[in-house]
Amino acid sequence: MSLLELHGVSVRFRQSGGEARELTAVDSVDFAIGEHEMLGLVGESGCGKTTLGRAILRLVPLAAGEVRWRGQRIDRLGQRAFRPLRRELQYVFQDPHACLDPRMTLLESVAEPLRALDPDSEAAARARLAQERLDEVGIAADLAARYPHQLSGGQLQRAVIARALVVDPRFVVCDEPVSALDVSVQAQIVGLLERIRDERGLASLFISHNLAVVARLCKRVMVMYRGRIVETGERRAIVEAPLHPYTRELLDAVPGIDAGARKRLLRKAARTHPGADETAPAAACAFAARCPHVLPRCRVERPPLQPAGESRLVACHRAGEWPGGLPPLAAA
Amino acid sequence: MKGGLWRDALGQLRGDRAAMTGSVVLAFLVLAAIVGPVFIGFREDEIDWANMAASPFEADGHWLGTDRLGRDLLLRTLLGLRVSLAIALAATLVSLVIGVSWGALAGYLRGRADALMMRFVDVLYALPQVFFVIILTVVFGRGPLTLLVAIGAFGWLTMARIVRGQALALREREFVEAAVVGGAGTLRIVARHIVPNLLGPVIVYATLTVPQVILVESFLSFLGIGIQEPLASLGNLIADGAGEMETAPWMLAVPAGCLVLLVFSFNFLGDGLRDALDPRDR
Amino acid sequence: MPLLDIRALTVEFAGEPPVCAVDGVDLSVEARESVAIVGESGSGKSQLLHACIGLLAANGRARGSVRFEGRELLGGNAAAIRGRGIGFVFQDASGSLTPHRRIGLQLAEVASAAHGLSRDAARAESRRMLECVHLPDAERRLMQYPHELSGGMRQRVAIALALMARPRLLFADEPTTALDVTVQAEILALVAELCREFGMALLLVTHDLGVVAALADRIAVMQAGRFVETAAAADFLSGPRHPYSAGLLAAVLTLGGLP
């Protein structure tokens, strides 16, 4: 049995504006995460990946579907009933400057979940445990006594990770934990997450828009586009033989730092896709508007997520035409 | 409370000349109102038959002259200042406690609870304050306590609105969500995350409330429905003085000057605090 | 004569203690050249740009010399060349767009100020610029408000705004950091294309070596207010000399070498 299972999970938001419209942010998503597994979720901003992560932790309500934790449904629980589960399911937020209370020291912030979940615990014991976690992520006591505005983004993100770990959770949603950071600091935080993954055997959903970061950390990767999962597979397969055109595009977007990068980029310049932000009809493939391989069929029939080889799923009508994966744009 | 953050704000406040002048003048006024009367060689109700309505230049021993009944004007002004300050501080305290908790809770809960709580505030807003005070004085008689209840009952409304607006914005911040993930309940989030983060605007607004309340008190006393003789307040002293404006202008000038000084220094301090506590400037 | 010539530029911020953000740096940008300043946040790279165009915070002071086409910019002369001589694009496009005004009005305002155009001509020019930055559906965009656009589209509008007065030099401060990877690549390609098309020089500030690889001819690595290495971009990417630069380069996550 998987640790966490999602079946047909959808999240809808009422859009304000002229007529009351509903925006489907997450559209019937299924997946499962096993014990100790780190699953990657990639997609661009607004594709619903953050909403999906938040829906698991009941920070946004589900419109449909179910979430099971160790086989038990948890999507119907009220906030109070959910509270004991917060010991097991935690969240690492994207922007460390925003998710720490500016009026609390790092130590206070990290100790807070301990107090909230067990008000009878002893303050000194809480502080000791919090500092232990902070030490684990490389924040010494003198830094822990400071306020967020006195520290750098990298240091704050370490504290945010410590806060998620302080209750010894079994599962963590990591929502873009490095994208607000400098590139050099990103590498350090990715290293830290790698270490935590190996030492604690923690299960997690790792959300990012950067495929290079996700591939570094997660064995299995899901690609999301406009609320739907478009491809799932083992990371090597995804990187070396992407089956969905959107995955290909994400791969092409990973910045190269070699001399050829500039040439590839300039070649790409001519290919920016107009109309990429138009709302696709519900019956169509959401990617049809910007897909270089689009067929008339794609505009009227939504491709289902189908098996394509071992532990591999893809939602594309033409996936069968390139069993070896889509070639990079530069070579095309 | 939080050493580091408040120290920063204090440091910036020190560099603000207007705010520093304001707080020095304010400290002087408060001190004078509390201990000043002791050093004046007259009693509150002592009537100096030799000096009635005497100007500061002709009255013997009365530094700022006397009123119609020959009472020392400096002493009366200081006592009036004491009463006015006490009412202002008490009313501000009421507005802080009720206004902040009401507003923070409404803003955090949103939805129906918020709508109900704020409609209640709107209803109170719609009541004309002066009539309310008149009714209160008819029922409970005139006096400082009635005045305090009257001012307190309305003083927290604006505070509640300000705080609610801030709380609505704060509850959308990610650190509030992080506290939810950490298992914190509603009361804890309001007390530990919402309220501390809106103290800045609250303190600023409170310093601006004090002079407002003093003005309202003065206004009501001036109309004769506030503090009554023989008890002095800045308001009824000014009302008295206004009556004698042509024959004894100092009777108006002394308490009015005191009021102006007080209101100015509170406003300067409030402006300075607003700048110092605004985290965007740091 | 270089287009932009920075000599011994020092930027200090008053405070307790005072902070020296830029510590006596020299840099020149030739016409049509693109130069990247690379460093981590807090290295002073943004302050350097801000000092050049006179946009330092109130407690900041710049010393040294910054000459643009021979004219000294320090000491209050920068305002005259903002827009016309030097255009700029910031990390957060919403920073250069007023939230409650239609995009068309904002563009037209700059167009008529820059070229003395009539209302209709300014509108036509605005439309043309939006087409230049490949914003689909330009006519409709003119009537929209900034929040109705996606981050990438807003950045395109911000670029159109920066280029409206045909500057000879474009300052770009982390132009892609706030954007998605796929959109990042598009905006980089756009900047490269426009620099070529308009014959513009580019001075770019970034922490992302991917951006450098895509755009820069020359690179200056900044650490704690100083340049630790300046080199041609191609040389730098293939073999950095300073250990700090090597560390930056090693930190870039790529898709190579997956287990």
C-alpha cells in the first residue's frame, strides 16, 4: 500500500471578474507516493502544481476526488480533525522571506509547531529540539536568535526546512524550495535536501518549474500542464526520451552554460508561440495551442493519460510516433 | 517585547527631530500634570480675594494669573491637563483592547463572522455620538466616568476597522499558512501572528487617537456636557476662558496653549512612529 | 570612446555602520556590446546599475565617474539620459508598470514624450512596439491592465516600454529571474534579438550563468562590491580563472550526469 494516494483530485477556483467563471486549477489528478519516495512534479507557474501540493495538506478544498493517507481518506477532515495529521504531513514553502513571521526569531518559528501540536510540552525541551533541527540544516544558535530580515534567503530557507522537519513528519511537500534563491545557494539547498532525503528516508512531493532541479533529486518525475498530468516516468527516461512535446520544451528550457547555448537560444527566438495563454476548450488537448506537433484531432479530443512502456504514462495522441523520445529542438 | 525589532525602530525614531521634540514636550507635559500641582503654593479651591481675574503681570504669586474666582490658573490648567490626559489614555486603552481584538478576529475569520462583526461596528458608527453622550449624562449624571464610557464606546470603532483591514491582508501572508501547517489553531494564529504584526499601525493610530479623544472631551466639556466645575478639564477651562476673552484673554490663552502643545506633540510623535515602525523603510 | 565608461565607482550607504556596496570598480561597455555582471544577491551588482542612472536609495552616495557617450552622469545629470540614452528593465515587470492604468496609455505616454507624437501616432507606435516584442494580439493588449497579463507578457511590455525612446544602451537587472523556465528562455531570446535589431548595447546583471551564456559577450564577476574576474564570456564559461567564479559555474544544475 502506498503512503499517499490521490484519486481524481480536482481543485476549482471561482474567478472574480465580469461573469462568475470557474477555473479548474487541478484536473482529476491521480498518483501515489510510496514510503521513502521523493516524487518530482514539474510545470510552469499557474499550471496548478502548487495548488495540488496545498490540496494534499488541506490548505485549499478539493472540488472532487479523494486523498488517502495510509489508506485512510483525509480530504473530508475538518481543520481540527486534520491537526493530528500535521505531525505526519508537512510543507516547505517557496518564499522563505514570506513564510516566516517577521516578528519571530528563527528559533521561535521553528519551535512553534511543537507548541501548537502539544501545548503542554516544556518550553526548554521545545527550544532544544528546534535548535537540534536547525543544527541539522546548518543554522547555528547565534543565527537562530535572529529575525528574518537580518538573514539571507538561503539561511531562511534552511530554517523553513527545519520547521517542516521539527515534528518528525513522514511526508513533506516541498513547494519550489529553491526557486526564490540565487543559483549558487540553490545548489547548497539541493544538496541539503539530498542529504535529508538519504538520512531520514522521508517521503515527499518535490514541486519545481526547473526540470534540472527535479531530476537531480527525484527518481520519478511527473510533468503537469494546465492542471493535468501530461507525462510520468523514471527521470532518466523523461530526460533522455521525453514523449510529451511539453516535456521536450521544459528540457530545452533548462539553461545551458556551454558555448552552444547562445546559438540554440537564438534559433528558438523565431519559435515563440502566440496564443499560448488562450483557454483551451475542455474537450481539447490543453497543449494544442502551443504544440509544434499538433494534429486536428488534438483540438477536439483530449488525450487520456495512457501507459507508454514500463512505469511510464503519457497524455499525447502522437506519443506512439516517437518511441525513442522527442529530439531536442536544436537538432530538429 | 521583541528586543531587536523595537530597538531598530527606536534608533530610527531618535533620528527624527520632530518626533523627538514631540516626545520631550509630551514627557514634560505629563510630568507637569502629575507632579506639577504639588509645587504650586495654592490649593485647588483656594480663592485669592486679592487677585480675582488678575493677569499674569499683576497677580502676586500666580505665574499665569487667576480666573474669575481668584483661583490659580496654572494649577487649574495642570489639573485640567491631568483629567484630560487620564480620560484620553483610558479611552485609548479601551480602543486598543476592544478595537484590536475585534478587528483582528473579524479580519482573520473573514466570511460571515467578519460580516456580522463589522455590521455591528457600522451600526454603532451610525449612532450620533453627541446624542448618545447626552442620553448617558441624563441617565448616569455628568462626570468623568460617564464621559469615559461615552468616548470609549465609540473610540474603538475606527481602530477595529483599521485592524480588520490589516488582518485581512496579513492572513493571506504565507507565514499564516505556515502556522496552519504547523498545527496552530485560530486563537493562537490571531494572538501570535496577526496581532504582533499589526502593532506598528496600531501604535501609530493610538498616538493619533489620544489627541482626538482630548479634543472630543474638550468639545463636550465646552458644550457643558462633559467635565463639570469645580473639576477642571482643558475643555471647560477653555469654555470659561472663551467667556472672558475680551476682559481676561489669558484665561483662554493658557489652557488653549496647553491643548495646542499637547495635540501637536502627540501628532509629531505619531508621525515619527509611523515612519519608524514601517518595515518597508528598513 | 566607449559608450559607457565607469571609472573607480564607489557606492556607499549611510547607516550604522555605513555599507560600501560597490568598491571602486571600472567597467566599460562599447556600442552594440553586451556585458554581464554576475554575482550573488548582496554582491552590489544591482546597486552599480542604480548608481549609473541615479536611482540609488536616499541614503546612498556614489563617487567616481560614470560617462555615457562622454557625458558625466554622476552628480544629478542621469535623469536626462534615462529612457532616451539608457533604457532599463527590472526583475519584476510589475515594478515598471502602473497597476491601474491601461497598458496602451502607459506606452503611449512614453511614446509621445520621447518622439513628440500626437495621440493617434503614439498609439500606433505603442502597437508597433508590442509587435516588436512579439506580444500576440497587440491591439487588444493596449486596452488591458497589467494584472490581466501573465508574468512573461508583462516583462515583454516592460521591454517595449524600455525601448520606446530607442536607447543606445539597455540596462537589464535580473530580467528573467521572476519567470518560469520556458518563459525565461523566450525572454532571453527576445532581448538578444532586440539588441541586434535596434543596435543596442546591453549591460546585464544576473546571478544566473545560463543567462550569461545566452546573452553576454563579456562578463564581470562581482563579489562583495569588487570585480574578481573579467573575461570574454566564451573563455569564462570554458575555463574560469578565479576560484569564486569556478564555484559559481560548478553550482549550476544541469541535466548531465544523472544516476
